[in-house]
Amino acid sequence: MVGITGGKGGTGKSTIACSLALSLAKKFKILLVDADVECPDDHIILSVKREKIGDVTITVPSFDHSKCLMCGECSRACREHAIVHIHDHYPIFIEDRCNGCGTCILACPNKSIKADKKVIGSLYKGSLNRRYPEELRGNFTIISGEIKTNIASIAGVVDAAIDAAISSHKPDFIIIDTAAGVHCNVIHALLDTHIAFAVTEPTPLGAHDLRLIIKLLKKLGIDSHIILNRSGIGDNTTIYQISEKSEIPIVAEIPYSETVLRAYSKGEPFKVPGINNIINVVESAGC
């Protein structure tokens, strides 16, 4: 599994993930997973029409007040503060804060809390349309997760998307396009990856967030590489200094391209300049 990630948003992660998937699909069975579940857009970039394949649920508590002792154990056990205890009152459940861990059910001394289900998102599947060559269409599948609005627990949808990819298909490569940042859903998206590419840009914010994602990738023990996108729009020196200090190589330096920008905007097939360097690393890793 190949992770396409990066701390800063807008550096071109999805663009590179889509281009890499299309390029590899010329020779291999490819499954692209859009794990940016708050804002999935790979299907838009590729003009893919998605079909819903299922809902994602979490376990939420259902309170039986006839058995409730009003002891507050459920509230004390809840690390998300989704259950409020007031003396001599039944528990107050704040559903939007619940992450579905089920600890309150185990903590209740009188078994007054039962497990219920709540839909937090959906999974979608899609294929390339006829504007793409036939050999690509047969080798390419996309799975994306999409969270419902006002849901705090995002990682569950990320996990479900990756589980669906692993269990339902037997591709040669699974490419995971993560969200921006270093938060829980990014971590969940990267956990099973064999190799990861941190996409950055030569700007102060790009450099700052590159340091953060490198720290995370090292903590996770993932073989990592840097992709310098939009090379030349700023000073590349800082990115090279980060690469040297972290001992993580820059495997591709991709210049800003108006051609790619126009193709991206129209949802047309495109190939990012320098993508072959990334393909060589992926094929060599054999992941």
C-alpha cells in the first residue's frame, strides 16, 4: 500500500495520487482509496461517477432509565465527555461527541446501557469512463469514504474505506490519498502503508508542515520520500535542507504546470511531469 500524504493542504496530494494511479494502471491492477473523507475529490478530478456501496456505522449507547442507578460511572468512563452526569439525574448524552468506543456500556454497573448503531458516513466505488483508454479502465478502481456532516468521529470512515479496499479487491497496488494534516484520520490512513510520499511545496507553510508529517512518518516507521510540487514558485532551498537533515530523499521535483491545471479543472486525463520518478520508487519497493 502506497500513501500519498503531506501536512499542508493544497500542495497537490490528490493531483499526484490520481496521476500516479493512472500511470501505474497501464501495467498493474490499481485501487485508489480517497481517504480524505471530509472532502473527497479524487472522483471529481478523474470524472468518475461513484456508486454507493454501503454505510459506515459506529456503536452508540442507548440508555434504559428503568435500570439506571444515576451513579455517573458512564460519564466518568467517557474520555470524549459525551455523557454528562448531574447528581440525581439520568445521564445526558451528547451524541455528536461520541466516537463509538463503547466504554460506557462496559462501565455501567447495572447493565442499563445497550449498544445501538449510528450511521456516520458512506462508502462509494467507481470506475473510469470511456474517455480513458480501455486498458486503463480495466485496471483501475476507486473507493472513497465520505463522512456525514456534524460527525466528530472521522477515523471510522477512513478505516472502513481501507478495509473495503483490502477485502473486496486483489490489486497489485493500493494507493491511499490521505487528508491534509497529522491528525487521527491521517494516521489511520497511513497505518498499513508500506511506503509514503510526503507532498510539499516551496513555501514557508509547506516547509513547516513538511517537518510535521516527516515526524509522524518516522514515528510510524514508514519508508518515506518527499515530492516537491510546484517547484520554482518559491525558494526550494528550505525543502532541500529539510530533506538533508531528515535523511529523507526528494524523489521528484515537479514544476508548476498550467497544462496540468487546465486538465485538472476539466476533469480530463493528465500526467504530472516527473511522475515516472515516483513510479520507479513504487515499483522498486514492490508494495
